[in-house]
Amino acid sequence: MRVGTRGGMKDIQRSQGRKQVLWRLVTAGALALSMMAGSAGFASAAEGDQKPESGTLLERIEQLEQTVAQQQAIIQKLLAQGMDEAEPVEEGMAEVESTPSESELEQQLVEELGTGQMQADDPPQPPSPRPLTVISNRSGKSYMNISLDGLVAAGASSDPDVPNLQLGSHDPSRRGFTVQNVELVFSGAVDPYFTAQANIIFVESPSGKTEVEVEEIYATTTSLPYNLQVKVGHFFTEFGRLNSQHPHSWDFVDQPLSNARMLGPDGLRSSGIELSWLMPVPFFSELFLTVQNAFGETLNSFGFEADEEVFGRILIDASVRDAEDLLYVPRYAASLDLTDNQTLLVGASAARGPNGTGDGGRTAIYGADVFWKWKSPRAMQGFPFVKFQAEGMKRRYRAEDPLETFEDWAAYSQILWGYRRGWVAGIRYGRMGGDDGGEVSPFFEHRRRISTNLTWFPTEYSKLRLQYNHDDRDEFEDSHSLWLQFEFTLGAHAAHKF
């Protein structure tokens, strides 16, 4: 097969897709030669009711490899020159009279294959909505995926002090517009023994300052025996149901008050190691033990940040001297299928560690969570459904110098109804209270909030959410807030836990 005459080259140069067309011609030609050579060899063997001789088959393969190599050399030279030269790039190409069209090549392939798997008049398939492989090795296997998720909110509140109203770092933090979270995720297989993930986030503070940080970076084992798995790095602590979820997977615009106060505005996360064991029982049953550093800006109930003031005490800058200076978080989670259409998940968690008020300062948080979901037996793409979720937490904060102990609690419950494909309505109620240490404190402020929302998912890669909040605080007037949130996703974002 020849590529074309000098005049043909000029025609291709003037066409809009000349390089793509030429490459497809060469590839199609090589495939046609391969199929014709193979079919001819095996057809001749079938006529004699015997296998083809190995020497004849090897000769055909060598000839095919030479032909493909020559065609690849031609196309590489043509693409390198941009098809701007008037002279042929290979000696003898001027003798070529014509070039088969793409449809003719495709029809020839159909006739040679005879399987009906390729149709010359089939329309081209649209590209995948988002790439699954962005970086590959020489064999074409993906070893890293990249995705980006953006959350933007707009709205207003009757309370001008929105930051004190919204306790979470990724909640809408001011009137007008707020970039709640932009998350860039790198994930993939390190080797046969580990996978890894890094989450880099961008957020906008209430004052409009932009902040960028590595939120999570960790590696996870894939081949340990006895259903064991180890995670090591900087990551969200496995406590309760919501703490380890990123903002784009929340069912509401903001996180519950209980999580923001007990576990911190950024969630409970730190550097450390996590061991999990999937128990060999007839139902899903998993046990976790996490050991992490207990001091840092994302550990509000524990070491938090040095020089911060809590209940009139200045937190000390502590380091790990022994095992008691670490944070220990055990968790147990189980799942049961109540019926073919109902699933129940239950969990219990605890977190214990130093709190930075002195050598005797210790904090303990205990929590329990439940999740129930019903899906219609006639569901299409997951709709309709109903799901209920609730979490409760209790904290015991023992402060040093002078020695005092404070206790508080917080809880929320929510229910969501996916009443038709792409549409979900929800309502959530949260409440918290406890000791106040003789003063109104962000730690122990008594509050109640009820939220209702409506979410529309045009596709799985975007959503629009409208939410109303009513806040009732003992020391302040009631507040009313309305938020509109938009989310978009690019790339292959890793799936989240059920």
C-alpha cells in the first residue's frame, strides 16, 4: 500500500484533518495486512486438514512486521515535516497513483474479518465523559489518576457575623459568594503492594484570603494476609460516619454543628497510622485502630495549636515524649441487609489523647452512629430511595492548672428522600449543649439548628443545592440563612464508602 502522489499530498495538506486521516490509513492498512495474512495462512491449512507449518507462519509474521515498520517510518517523517514539502519522502512514492479512502479500507476490513463486529457506516463513539487514565506507563496501564472537584456557594444570612454562625471551615462563611472547597486529588497504584492518594485543597476564608494545603496524603496496603489493611500518612481519622467524608460528598451545604464543635472545623485529622481488620463473619464487620499525633491545628479537642487560649489556659507546645502523648481512636462498624431493599449500618467510636493544657490535661470523645437506606425494588439508577443517618457524641475535657473537668454533648439526625431520578429532598436537625465553665464558650455554647434542602443532579458530575438554615442560640437572636451551592467534578474521582 502506498500513501499518495505529490498531488495527493497537496490535497491532504489542504484538508482539515490530514494528519489524523493519514495515521488512520496507515493503522488500518497494517491491520488489514495482518488479518489477510493470518486468514490466508490458516485457510490454506484448513483446506489440507492440517496445521500450518511453523516456518511459513514465521515468514508471514516477519513480512508483516517489516511492512508495518516501513509504514510507521513513512508516517513519522510525514508528520515531522508537517507535510509541507512538495517532494515525496520515500523513494518510489511518485509512482503511486491513488490512495484508498477510509470507507474503502473499513469495508475491506469488514469483508476480511467476516465477523460483523465492525460496520463501515457505524457512527463514531463519543468520548468518555471524563478520562480515567491521565498518566500511563509504556504498557498503557494507568498508575495515577487526577481529578478536581469544586464547591461554590452563594447566599445571605440575617446574622452579619456569619463565621460565628457557621462553625465549619468548609461551610459558607460570608454573605455573597464563598469558594467552599476546591479539591485536587492524585490517586493510583504505587506497586502490587500499595496504593496512594494525595488531596490538595483550596479554600476561601471569611476575609477573602485564599488558603492552599495538603489535606491528606497517605498510602494503603493491598495484599496483607488475614483481611488486614494498613494506612500511613496524614489523613482523616476514622471516627463516626461523617468525619472521613470530604465536603463534596456531604448531603447538606454545611457540616453538622456537632462535628464542627467536637472534631473541629476542619474535621479530626493528623499524621499517623491506621490498622483495619475485616472480620471473617457472615456480615460486614470491620474494626479500626488509629494512632496519630495529638497536637496540631486540626485537633481542636486535643492539643490544637500552641499559645491558643482555652478556658483561660494557654495551650502548651508539646511534643511526643512517650505513648501517652499520642491520640488513640478505636472504631467498630457493621452492616446488615435487613431485606433485599433495606440496609442498616451501625458504628461506635472513641478518641482519647492529651489536650495541651498541661501534663494532666486529657480529652475523651465517645460517639455512636447509625445509617439506614431503603431502595425501591423498581429503582432505576438508584432512584427512588430513602436514607436516614444520625450521630451522637459526648466529650469529657479535663483541663490542668487549675484542674477542672467539663462535659458536653452534641447530636444530629437527617433524612433524605430521592423521590425521582436526580432530585433529592432532605431535612436535618442538630443540637448541642453541656457545661459552659461559667462563661459562654465556643466549646460549650448551647445551640439548635434545623436545615432543609433540595438537590438536583443534572449528571453525576455536577449538582445544584438550595438550603435553608434556622439557628436558635441561647445567647443570641434566631438566625435565618439561605444558601445556593454548585458543584462540578473533572476527572476520575475515587469512589466513597457506602
